[in-house]
Amino acid sequence: MNCTILIKNNLKNTKMNTKERIKIYLNELKIGQTAFELQSGLSRGMLSQKNLLGEESLLKIAKTYPELNLNWLIRGEGEMTNKPFNYNFSKIYVEVNVDEEIKKVLESKLEKRRDEVVVLLEK
């Protein structure tokens, strides 16, 4: 049995602190503590210290790793990561095309106005 699966299955049965959960997350990402600390803007060795993570540190982690579920990290509730966003790319494509059409219409009107201004200036 995979060790990661075993850990995941036992997460609800054990009392872990935030730093222990971070170490589980790092194992999933396959990155080291030092890399995590550097990427998050945390002090080097912070995860090895006995003190708790403060609000500022948690905000840095959340900003660097938005997929990490803070509810799981802090309380041990829910899944380790947030569910991925479901983007509706067809809607985005339509909006971009509408914007392009509007741009073309405005450019056409602007060009007509330019021509009108030139005619007025020549009089």
C-alpha cells in the first residue's frame, strides 16, 4: 500500500498541527521544506521551529499555494486541496469575440469622425 494513501486515510484519526499538515502537503508536491519556505517568503527553518505559524505566515502560504485548502491546513477539516475551478472557456471565447466586434465598430466610427474633422479643417 502506498504510504501517501495510508497517511490520507488516517488524517481524520490523528491530531496534527498546521506544520505537520504542511509536511504532508510537501510530500504530495514532492518539494522540500526549504524550497517551500523560500517560495512562500517564510523564514528559513520556520517549519522546523516549535512555535506556531502566525496569520502573516499563513497568508503568505495561501498566496503562494492557492490550491491548498486553508480549512484543512488550520483545522484538519475537508480535503487537502481545493477543488479545481471549472472555467467555461466557450463563454470566455464568445466574450473575447464580442469585444473584438465592438472594437471594430468603434474603430470604424472613429475613422469616419477623423474624416469629418479633416473636411471641417479644410474649409
